[in-house]
Amino acid sequence: MRRPEQSNGPLTLQNPARRALSGRVPSLATPKSPPPAYGSIVTVLSIDGGGVRGIIPGTILAFLEEKLQEFDGPDARISDYFDVMAGTSTGGLVTAMLTAPNADGRPLFAAKDINRFYLQHCPNIFPPVRKGLSGC
């Protein structure tokens, strides 16, 4: 495979995996995003949707955050460990809760707050589909 710095003939760029393995990775930061927290590795947390089943990732993330706090102190939050967090439907709501900043720029919610939020707001977020079904 040709390298971009070679000048004769058509240019063939290496695929991202090959560039990452070669150690010659261009900067992954953009003017709007900070560089990856761990060198050239971009850490991603993706949370699936599923309505009120957001309680499942909420439980897992609360456990993970508790364990991370044992290592890094009580202020450690899930968002401190990921460069990108995304989700679909309920997963998007969870990632928004984990990344929304407070006045100091730290996460407004801890992972342990997710289940309490879901249990309190479930009827409003996930209204009954048919009369007689709770949706929760």
C-alpha cells in the first residue's frame, strides 16, 4: 500500500486501523473537540434504547461508577472515562444525564441517579400504549 508522502502515481491512503497500528496516527482532535484522553485511542460508550429498560444500563453503569470511585475517588464519573458517549432512545437519555454539565463543568448526574430518575419519571416519559397498561 502506498503512503501519502510518496509522490509518483495515484495516492492510496491507509485504512484507519492500519494507521493506528503503525503508530502514525494524525491528530484526532478537531477545533471543537479535545484530543482523546488515552493517546490515539478514542473510548466510546454506546447505550442501546429500550424504553423503561434504561434501568438495566442504569444499574450496570451505577455499579461501574462505584468501582471506578474506589480507584479514583468519590468525584469520578462515567463520563471521565469516555471520549464519546452516545445512545438511541433511552440510551440517549442516559448519556445526556451522564454528560450534562453542572455550573462547574462536571457531570450534573451520577450514574446512581439514573434508576431513581427512571422510576420517578417513567409514567411521563413512557406513557401507556393502551388504556389499562402502565407502560412501566
